[in-house]
Amino acid sequence: MYWYNKKGSEQDVFLSSRVRFARNLVDYPFEPLLADAAAKEICQKVSEALILQGYEAADIKGKGDVLAESHIISYELAEKNTPCALLSSGDVHVMVCEEDHLRIQAIKAGFELEKAYKEASEAEALLDEKLNFAFDEKLGYLTHCPTNLGTAMRASVMMFLPALTMTSRIKGIENQLSKLGLTVRGSDGEGSGAKGCLYQISNRAGLGLSEEEIISNLKNAAKSIASAEREVREKLNEQRGDALKDKIMRSVGVLNYAYMISSEELFELYADVRLGASLGMVEKDPAQIDTMLFENLPCHIKSEEGVLSPAERDKARAKRVHLNNI
């Protein structure tokens, strides 16, 4: 079961919370100087440390694109041709030999930063007992990318912000967050657009801040943004409720009866229907609508339906979406 199938707190605004640690082992070079033999050694050491603790190895070669589309792993790991691995236990996933030797992350549904931090920290501590991490007293944990120095921790929340997007307030929020050491990206991370009014908000760097400070800063900022989003939603509903409901219900109709739906259109329809659910116009739980979105993205469809032409995929998507009965 993926994170988007689960229920979490404050899901009217928050899709997920994630905490990730970057770690590297001493005596091994960083990418791209890491030889295949050394990468295999690292994969074996990490596997031996985790499998005894109940972790299971995942099939990156067969399911990598679906895992990346689900935000479980990075697209970089999914596309690697050199030795790499993924070990998972519940909501904790350890990527081995991606950009860093280890990327230890916990991802939870809803606004659950503390839970994600706790679970990721426990996994990091478990590996720290078995492995020798590269660490410098002044620079902190040594990483492939200098921006990850210090704690080498990245915390993020994925937020659904349709009202702030519709009223063009999101740009001002991005500028404010930048001053707080936070950054805003699209749903697929760095360089991606905000499809479906989904935004990923995270700390920009870990050097000079403690892990607790990073979590606290992000949590406080996210709470403020969520409050603003809810306030604007209510104002939009008061000022143009009929037009807003008409738009939402038209999207419900398309999802239930369209013959073809592209992935781009799916994101647009998703944003309308998810907003309708938060305003009580659509009788669906946000997690159900999130599942409808993710399970009908291209890689998920390819995994279950096989290789299709773009038109065939759009027809298959429409049929699959109809089963959700939005």
C-alpha cells in the first residue's frame, strides 16, 4: 500500500509529509567516481543491515518508474543502469547508490512531519550502528551536493493550494518562504511545474541549523500557508459559489463519462474535484481522490495495461477513472 492510499491529518490541504537523510560511507568515492564493484559492496552492506530488521528489497528494474511516479524513489534511481537498491519497511524507504550512497526517507500521508522525522531518524540510527558514515566536525555529514551539508536532512510537505493559485497569491508566498530558507517546487520536485495545484515546500539547506529547527521552521510555515489557503477557499465560495460549483461539477462529469482523458487533463480535473471535496460539494475523501490521480498516471497505466499508444492510454485512463465513481 502506497502512502496516497492512506489517511493522514489535515488532508484537505496536505497530501504528504516527508523527511529524508543523505548519507555516505567512508572509504568509498561519491558518484560518478563510484565503480560498479564498490556500489555492489555498498548495496550488500546496507541490505545485510536492514533485511535482518524486517526490510524488504524492491524490484527497481521492474517497478522503478511506478515507484518514482509515486514519490517513493527519485527518477534518477529509477533510471540507473549501475548497481543500486531500494529497501523498504512500512513508510520508510532507503535508496542505495542514488546521488548519495544512501537516501533514507520516510513519507507519510497528510500533515505528519514529526512522525516522518521520527521514523526516518530511527532508520538512520539503525544504519549508523552498522555502517561508518562520512562526517566532518565543521561541515557535518559529507554529501555529493554541497547544499546538503550539515544535517544533510531535507524535510518537505506536499500541499494542495488551489485557492492561492487561482488568486495568484502563490508567487508572493514563494518570495516569503525564500526569506525563511524554504523553497517551493512542483509536485515532482526540482524543475517541475505545479500540476494539479500541488506544491512541494522544503528546507533549502541544512548547514547551520539543527534537525529540530528545520522541522519547526517548515511546520510553522506550512501551518500559515494552510490557514491562508482555507481562508481564501471560503471567500471564493462566498463570492462566486455558483460558478465555482458549476466548474467543479462539470469536472466530476468529465471524470465519470469522458471517453478519453490525458494525464494533463487529469491533473486539471483532479484539482477541481479535490477542491470540491474540501468544500463539501463532492462526497469523497481527499485520499480517495489522490489515489485516483496517482493510479492513473502514465507509468501506473503502463505497469498494469502494458505498452499503449498515447490515444490508447488516454482511453484506458478514462475507463480506469470511471471505476472510481467520483
